[in-house]
Amino acid sequence: KCLQYQQQHVTSHCEKFRHYMPRCDHGSYCVNFHDREHIENYKHPFPNPCRFTPYHCSLHEQFILEKNSRSLSDEINQHCLNLAHVCVFGRNCTDNDPLHWEKYIHVPRSLCSYGDRCKKLLEEDHLNSFTHPNIRDIRLLCKYADECCDRHKAKHLTKFRHIITLEDSGIVRYYNLNQNIDFVQNQKDTVERVRRYVQKEKWEPLLSESIPQEIINWIRAVRPVHRCRPELFESILLHGHVMSRDYMDQLKDPVFVATSVFQHRELHQIKYLKEKQCSKDAKEYIQALVIEEFEKAHPKDRTIADTTKLDKKSYEAYNSKSRNELIKNKEVLLSDILSKSEMQIVKTKAIEIAQASIKLHANPAGIGHPPDKELGTNRNVFTILGPHLGHYYGDVFIVFKREILHHPDANFSIQAATSYASGNCFKLRPWLGSPLASKEERIKFFHKSKLHAAIPGYEYATALELIALTSFESKKKSMNIDLATILKCWLARDAHQSIEAHLPQLIPLDYIDRIYMSQNIFDLLNSRTREFINTTFKHRIIKTSHVIELDHDGGTFGPKPNSKIRQEYQDFVLKHIMDKYDQLDINSISRPIQGTIITIPATDFNDPFVLPLTISQAYRQYKIDHPQISNDATVYIYWQTMNGDMMLTLANEQIGTDEQQPNLRCLTCYIAEKPATKDVHYHENVSYLHSGRPFQHEIVIKEQ
């Protein structure tokens, strides 16, 4: 960097002093190969690194897969000779070829302290972070990604890595349904109530004060299960979401239905509908089509304008003549922009979803208990966290992916929410204390009993409740209960007396892990629905041979339906689901799920999403087991983002936009959008850490 050497070439200076580029101390093991300043200032034994190494260079991927390099194109061979790449074996490399050491970078990753005795060889994140004997640091890329059926096999997983695909990225919208719920306090109170009762009633305590690991693992792996009738299932597929009762109630309004149509996944995939004017025309076109369908279904002596609130600008859509003109005009405008097939998708989805909404409103789903609205659970999708014996809800079983339980709007309770409103929970679980006199107090108690899977230790609190409930029902007066006994009692009680999980009110089809239905229910669905199921859920649907009654009334509360064939069908499905849970040992899950998981839409950083666990709550919880912790202890926050362009903000109070917050202090960590890896001109946008509010994002970027 000597100016006299670089710019002026002063002879007297150059003759007196040597000028050379210092060697990097780490040589072939340098990890700063993507640091441009470091590469320019220090000499390395390898050539300039490929901008796409180690994970995104397709040319190098072909090079290492082909045993005979002569059969490869000159472009591939030249690329791998001219540019350095990261060796897939890292510090464990045994290649003695001098050319290899000249062209490759050997990143010395941390060694797994357990070596070949490691029990985490089925965890993607662990394999991506630590070096193990006889396993590549950079495993080969599996072409099936997250759809791979062999991800639970050690032999396969130690050879191939599996990227997260966009199939996992369905947006589950955030409605802040858990506002003001302190899950850490709820969890603490749950544990203390059970412990006090066990001590007071002189039950046999837990051996070694620990819960059997099989129960903990089961709670960590179990999935939420939803049941519904065939007609509701058909509507779910058309809307592209599993919906809460509150959301379905709003489908009586054609304007709301039109909005729902525009949010459908197939419409989101149409490129030009993201443009402002095209989007506006499409919305007006969809709204007119939906209103047309509602008018057809309405009584002749009344129009939907009599029963629906609509702004003045949209009122003309109720007039049949002007509506038909609007439909024709918008079809002409949109046809110049969208392809014929895209126009067909827009029109078909608008009409189909409108008809499904009309049909659904005529025959609403769910039990619909009046207290649901008072409890706020009408805004959730009801599920059972485990075997679902609610036969009165319907015979279509929908098993959700575990991730949905970790959404900020999710929660679960031991026993149904309605049992808190009625007061029955106090009889069934006496450790809850004396029954509360007023319904208002009982509803408040319900909110103080909710648990969340994102809170550390939730499985311990849940296990204590399940053990105590099983012991109380069995009159054993002992906390030493195994998983088999818990499940045996579970299958003998009504669904409302198990774990009721309350999920976000709109769940995309992406989050469905498996579907169960009988073949005759499947045959009952219309041809388009059957075709859609076979395409979308090809490997995720199980059709049984049971010929169950299609005209049953649902039956009464209890674990078993009145019909023998429906009993056999339910038993078959539950056994299949339970066997699947048993196979999912927590150590066999390639990406163990912890903390909060959310996929969010673009908001221009105007809408903050509040997580279920705050730093102060986490500190308070940690202090329970570590009372001597210092007030200035370091807090580590682990988080991952799939595609970037998002920020994590730490604040001393909840961020809002409805009023000024003069005392608000923020620390914002922004991760830039994931760069394109197929573009020749590789470019990364700026990520930053900023001591300021998230709304200052554009200013921060401009001043970088």
C-alpha cells in the first residue's frame, strides 16, 4: 500500500526498500476468502476464489461428480483451474495431489467432540456446522430437497444435504392473537400447581424428579390434527387455506370473498398481478364476478345490497347491467396483459371460491359453541395435539406440519377452551384450584393457562399435566406414569379432554403434512378436486378402503362414533398416526424445531411482528434455575432467515404506530435479501446492525 511504490515509483525509495505482498498466516486454510480487502492485501497459495463457492457453483458441482474430467466441457475444466473452490472434505482432506492443494481452500471447521460416536448425524444443522470422520463437510446436494423420503436415513443424510425449498414458504398471516399473554408465567404457574397438588395429596413423586424421556420426545414430535366434513375439506382446497370459524363467518360478505380470492396462491404466482394498475383491474374484475355469483344464489325478492355493507365506489357492482359491463371491460383490459391460461385461472378461481363460500355459509362448519367468541378461539383453527377422537367434526383427518405450532399466533391448552368457560376443567383437574364463580374470571383463567411451543421447557409443563391427568383418571396417586399409559387413557376420553391446539386463523395448504380419508369420501368429491388432491398431495394422502356412512349426523360427544364402520376407520387412522409419531424420535428429525417460526409477507417494515417470548421473560425464566445470574449477563439470540430482506428488532417497549413513543429504544439487525446465485454478476446487498428504529431502514441503506 506504499504510495511511493504504487503511484510515484520513486527510484531512490524503491532501491532502498523491498515491496512485497505479505503471506496470509493461514495459507490454504484461510476462511476469509470472500473478504475482498483481505484477498487483495495478502498472498495465498490458491488463485482468486470463485464467488459462488462453497455452495452455489454449479460448474464445480459437475466437476466433483464426474470421475473422468476429460468428459467435461472446456468451460468447466477451465473454470475449476482458474478459480479456487472450497474442498468438500475440509480439514479431513486426504488428497495428496499438489494440484489439488494449489487450487482448493481447506476450511478448518470445528470438530464434533463426539466424532464417530455422534448422535446428531441425522440433524442437518449439526452436519452443516461440525466436521465428522468419513463425512464430507460439504455434502452433495440432494435433488429432492425437503421432499426427500430418505431424510430420516443416516446413510443418506451423511452423504446428501437438503436445502429448504420455497414449498415451505406459505405465508401464515400474523394477527397478534396472543397479545398480552405471558407464556413464561403461564408455564411457571402450570408446573407449580401440579407440584403443590402432588405434595398436598401425598402422591408418589417422580423418580429422580425427572420425566421419562419418551414422554418429552413424544411431545416434541407430535403433530396437530384437524378433522372436518368432506364439503368443508373441498372448500378448504378451493380457498387454499384451512380457515377459522370467524374467517368462514366473514365469507357471507362478497367483498371479503373477493379479497380472499385475490390472496389465493395461484393468483400470487401470476407475475403481472403484482403491478399496481393490473392489480387494481383484477380486484375489480374478481369482485364483480363474486357479486354475480352471490346474486344468483340470493332470494329473488332481496338483493345482496340489502344485507351487505359496501363502500359507495363499489356499490355500482350490485347493479346487474353496470356489473356485466364492468366484467366485459376488465376482461378486455386484463386480456392484453395476462395470458389466456392466466385469465382462466383468475375467472375460474373467483367463481369457484364464491360458490364454495355460498355453500359453506349455508352449512357452517364446526360445533360453534357460543363461548368460542368470548374465549377468542373462534379466530383460531381448532386441532388436537395428538390423536384426534372428535368424530363429530367429520371423517377427513388433516395432520399439520409441526412448524405451525411454533407460529406467534398459535397456542395450546390442556383440555378444550370451552371446559374453562363452563368450569368443567376444575372438576377434571382439581390441581387448578377451586372453581371460579363468574364466567369472566374463568375466561381470564383460560388465557393464563395457555402454553406455547416456542417457550423453553413447554414440554416439561405439558408432560406434568398429562401425567397428573392420567394418574387422576386412573386413581393411581402416582406421578410415575409411562407414555403407553398416557396414550391408553387418551384414547378412552373425548377429544375435548386432551390437548387442544389453537392454530393461526388462516393456514396455507403448504403446512399440511398428511391427509386421511376413506376412498368413498374421496369418490364423493368433484373431479377437479380429486385431480387437485392427486397432484398436490400425491405422497401425502392416505385413502383407506373403509366404506363409511356419508349421511351420518356426527354423533354425540365421546371417544367413539356410534357406527361400527366409522369406529374401525377412526381406529385405523389413529393407529397409523400414532405409529408415525413413534418413529419420529427427536434425534431422527433432520431439522429439530425450536423457538418461533414464521413466514411473513412484505410489509415495507411498517408492521412489526411480536414474538411469544421477550428477552425480559426469557431472563426471568432463566433466573428460576440460575438465581445467581448477574444482571449484566450476555444474552444470545439465535435466529435464521430463509430468503432474507427482513429484520429482527430489540426494543424496550412494544413498537406501535398509533401514537408517539418518545422513550422507545431499538437495536435493529437487518439481513439483506438472499443474492441470486445463477446470475453471472454476483452481488450482495448491505446487511447492517443499527441503533435505531426499523422505520429508518431506507435512510440507513442510503447512508451506507
